[in-house]
Amino acid sequence: MDLEATVAVQAAIIAELRAVNAVQAQTIAALEARVAELERRLGTDSSDSSKPPSSDGLRNDPVSRKRRDNPIRLASEMMC
């Protein structure tokens, strides 16, 4: 292959890669916006939105006072 043909092939490859890069940049921007919206929604609950408390869902049960006062038992439960 002569030099001109090689340069033409490389120019075509570069153009194709630039087009792919542009599509990927748009996809990344859309996904970043989606992640930001999901993180914003994840951080809201009934205390900082118009949602009723019943929509907050179940949270992890706080460690009961009995379990909290007995660190040895708590540690052994974590090891199981």
C-alpha cells in the first residue's frame, strides 16, 4: 500500500473514532445526569419532600439497647 492510501485509511479510521467518541460523550452526559437525579431522589424522604412518612420504606432497625449494652454479644453476632 502506498503512503497516500495508508493516510486515507487512517483518516477514515480517525473520523470513525471521533464519531464513536461523540456518541459516547453524549451517553456519559446522560448517565451522569441520571445518576445525579437518582442520588437526589435517594436522599429525599418525608422530612424533606412532600411524600408521606409511609413512603419512606423500612430502615435498618437500630441496635436495641440490650444488644448495644453488651458489646461481647454484639461482636459474637457479627462473627456468625
